[in-house]
Amino acid sequence: MVSSTAEKPKKKRAGQYHHGDLRRALIDQALQTIDREGAEGLTLRGVGDALGVSRTALYRHFSDKQALIAAVAREGFRTLRIALLDAWERQAHGFPGLEAMGEAYVQFAIAHPSHYRVMFGRFVESGLRDPELIQEAGAAFQALLDALLELQREGLARPDDPPTQARFVWSVVHGVAMLAIDGQLRECHDNGAGLIEYAVRRIQAAITTAVRM
Amino acid sequence: MVSSTAEKPKKKRAGQYHHGDLRRALIDQALQTIDREGAEGLTLRGVGDALGVSRTALYRHFSDKQALIAAVAREGFRTLRIALLDAWERQAHGFPGLEAMGEAYVQFAIAHPSHYRVMFGRFVESGLRDPELIQEAGAAFQALLDALLELQREGLARPDDPPTQARFVWSVVHGVAMLAIDGQLRECHDNGAGLIEYAVRRIQAAITTAVRM
DNA sequence: ACCTGAACACCGTTCAAGT
DNA sequence: ACCTGAACACCGTTCAAGT
């Protein structure tokens, strides 16, 4: 930190002349709108109005609309990673931990479908301009990779190439999640709960070293 | 067919006063645009211009833009189903046939990423207004279900609830496909080819009755 | 029946101007 | 430094009017 002039960072009270942290408020408002109305329902005019601010005010904090969405996506990967780690710890690791991670993953997507879609849509384009998004996504993936590495070390999971094994597991839960939020499981009377349970069991069967499930 | 008046169905030559089958031309043009520029690049003005027709001409054949997209999605499920059945037959059924189906599935998505996204995006909303879309998607799913039923009958696949088993397999290939086209496999030096191979093998391990893979 | 062109109500983004 | 309001170039959709 370079010692600056006499000016301390101003902490303006909320509701006063604009915001103390408009950037933060914009992200929160965008996330709220996305969760409620979907990403298509997100307009710069809308977030501006909701915050009592001009529709062009956000250009002081984000290069464009896509950058705002990328920031929302970043938050999503962070929340997801924490949920995964929490599930893993709560079940004290092992295959029960991996199952819990899988269920937590799909539940996050079902609870926040629009947010989840935003995390994966336009990922490449957004990632090129927002390295922190890629970093945050990588951290979430790392949580899964670490779990599998531990299972392999304990001789529970097959000693396959770890990144490939992790991407396979990711594919299953991502596939279930996407099918669920896109309405492709509408014929399941239980709204996909049975499939999630089946899927995590079959993941275990697919990567275990044990002879029988 | 009710015998009509003296008027035979006019077969206008292309390039002449509009089209003999504008509906067909609109779908083809929309598909081409989607494949080339993505679904966001699809504008009614664009397809109209490309066909030498007003931008509102399509309202004679489709209720709105979403209905046009739904028609494109329908074509996609049809093409996908044919590709799956072809792969299944070419490998003479069995697990080799199932593996080939899985690879054909992912390859379709990678070859036509925007088309594939359109097939699953807004599926519910589109399906409510376009029952044929749901029917075509169901037919594609049925191809997979039939394959698994045969494997179960032969004692090769576990006798689990067939729709659940089919949705699980679908989730894996859908997950791989979505991750691939959304750029989440960019760190794979082989662009995901190894993952696809690994995934179809692990699917087999997950649903087989055999003790060892 | 089928298509057009003007009009309408929206967008994201730019930019000169305010404080 | 930060924000505004008018303006610009786009959208999808509607509708009276043409043929």
C-alpha cells in the first residue's frame, strides 16, 4: 500500500448519494435478478433502476454487460466449491464423502438454475477477459480432484489418470444437473431425486477398485 | 387428401417471386446461421435478408422466433437419433454398440455445438408449444433406452430400472458434450478425446453385470 | 393467401456534459 | 472521480396496407 493523501477511503452510508460500493451492489443485484428471472431477464436498465442509479453507471466498474455476468459466474464457482468441500468434510471423506459431493453439486444447480447456467455459458469468452473466473472454476474442480486423489491413495479408487477420472465424475453430475434444470427429467415423478442417487452409486461402481458393488 | 380446386400445388422455381416452401427455407437458413454464428447471432432480419424476404415474412409460418428455433431443435433430435441408431447397428449391438452410441452422441455435439445448445436450451418453454419437439426428443431417448433393454435382456447390463439407467448413461454423454462445447475441457491436450473414451468404458463398468472390467 | 414497410417498445453502448 | 441524459444502432413484434 502506498501511503496516499489525506483522503481516507470514504464509507458512504447506504441510501445516500449513490453507493459506498457500487461494484458490489451491482453484482448482488445482477445475481438476484438472474436467480429470479433468468439471465435473459437481466438488463442494465433493470439493475440500474433497482439500485437507483443510471443505466450507464456500471460502465465505471465493468467494461460491459458480459463482464458483470462473469463476476456473477465467479461468485457461483466460489459458492459451489465451498458447498462441495463442506459435503466432503461432513461425510468424513471416503466414498460417502464423494457421494455427498455429487449430491451437493446437483442440488446447487437445481437450487440456482439460472446462476448455474451463467457459470458455464460463454465461459471461454468470459474467461479470456476475466482470468479470475477461470481460476475460481479451477479451484472448484480442484476440490473434486483432491477427493479422488485421496481415494486413489487409499486404494479405494482405480489408479486412473486423476484429471481424466475427475472430469468423468464431473461429467456425470454436470450432465444430471443440466438435464434437470433444462426440464429433461420432467417425466421422473420424483423430479430426478432417484436419478441423482442412482448416478452417485454408479459413479462409485465405475471408479472403484472393489470387485462387487 | 381432399380433392381441391383446379389449383395444383404451385412449385415455384427458386429465386423467383419468393419461395415454394418458405417454411422449409427458413428452417434451413436458421440452422445454417446457428451453426455458423451461434444462436445469439440469429436475427429475423438476418434470415429474411439471406432469403430475399421481408423480416416479418416468417410470421406467416411461425408464431414467433422461438417457434423457428424449436423447429431447428426438432431437426437436431432427429439427426441425433439417426446417428445413434446407425452407430448401434454398425457395431452389431452389445456393449460395443453402446460405446459407439456414446461416441456418436458426443461427436454430434462437438460437430454442431450451437445446434446442440439450441436443442436443450428453453426446452420446456418450447416443448409446451411444440409437442413435436418433445416427441422427437423422446424418440432419440428411446434409441438409447431400447439398446439398454436389449443389453438387460441378454444379461449384459444390470437389471436396474431401465429409464433410470438410460438417464444415467444420457447424463454422462450429455455432461461430456456440454463440458466440451463450453470450453471446460480446454486443458485436455487431446481436446477431450481421451475423456470420451474413458467415459464410455466407465459407463460400461457402471452398468455391467460382469465382475471385472 | 401471402408478403411488405412503417411504427413501437425494447435492448447495450457511446459520449459530451455535469458535479 | 464518478455519474447522468441524450443519442445511436440494433433487436422482436404488430398491424394496416398492398398484391
